[in-house]
Amino acid sequence: MPDVNVIIFIESPIVKTFLFECSKYWASEGSHVHYISSHAQETLPPLLQGTNSEVQTYAQFMQMTFGIAPQLRDLIDYLINLQKSAHLPKVLVVEDITGYAENVPETDFLLMCSLLKNLANLCSQANDEVSFLIVSSKFIPDKLNKINLILNPLKIWRSREENGKYIWREISLNPVVNTTTELQFSLKGSGEEGGVCLNSIKSFIQETCNFNNSIL
């Protein structure tokens, strides 16, 4: 039975690049991706190793739709309209979901979270396969707890920089639970653009989303 995998990434210096590269990866696999943020993508995040092919990038972009929702009400309207689409995406990406909680009634924010999870379920049913809802969030425990109750994420990841490496660590909102899963990414050498290796990105996607070998 198709289902939804929800992954939350805590905001960090590399999270936007990472979300973008994950989106491009799914697009290169032929999956339709909706990438939603509060502002226009005027510049692209730094490219990672193995992703600088113009032909490959063009093919990926053909599978990606960029949505702009400056305020919470805009995002709610966007999600409602997307539900009516004849072609629903397999992957939904939302940048800084907690940013939409600022200066708005909490009930409206929770409504948006419910609409987002419902849309992801519709995407799964329409495509008859597992869909993915990927969001980034500031580390605000109170908001994360509410998001967690509604979205029920498979994993929550937070990164830190240590000795020239970025380390994604799986975290728990339960203070008595100590998770130890960590995934490391080496920075590229001097003179090279970008952040982490594409092969590590693919391995991370496989580990995080429980892909099987037929997909990767």
C-alpha cells in the first residue's frame, strides 16, 4: 500500500544546497518534484560533485516545479490548488516550514501542516507509490513537537561542522531517547565549488528514505 515518508532537516548552512540536490536527484530519476519556498530562487545553491552537467541539469529542471508562497495564507492557497491538479508530484519540498509560523494564529499554522500531510497522501495515492515530503525547519522544540504530531516524520536530521566535515545526526524530540545515527560528508578540496560529494548524497538518500536497490 503506497505511503508517505516525511523527512525533516533542521536549518543549517548546508540545508538549502542539500534540499536542492536531493530534489535534483529525484528529478533525474523521473519523479516530479514541487519545491516550495517563501521567495523566488534568484540564485542556485553551489553545485556538488558530479552535478555540473548542463544537459543533466536541464533534464532535471524539466521535472521540477518551483512554487512561491511568501506568507502562510499563500502557502495554504497553494496547497489547496495543488490538490486539484491532474498531475500530482511524487516529492514535495518545503523550505523553512517554521518561518510560516511567525506572527500568525497557531490554528492556521496547524491547518497548513494538516493540508501538507493530506496533499502528500494524495500524491502517494495518485502515483500509486510512496511519496516523499521533505521540509526544513528551524530548531524550535515547541514548533517541532507540533509539526511532529501532524506530519509524523520518519526521521529528523540536524547537521554540524566538525574538522572539515559536515555531519548529519538523527535526533529525537524525546529527551529520554538518545539516538546515535550519524552520516558524514567530506568537504571538497580548495579551488572546488560546492559542499559535499554526490555519492555521499545518494547514500544519504538511500539510508534516510529506505530506498531499495532497484530505485538507486
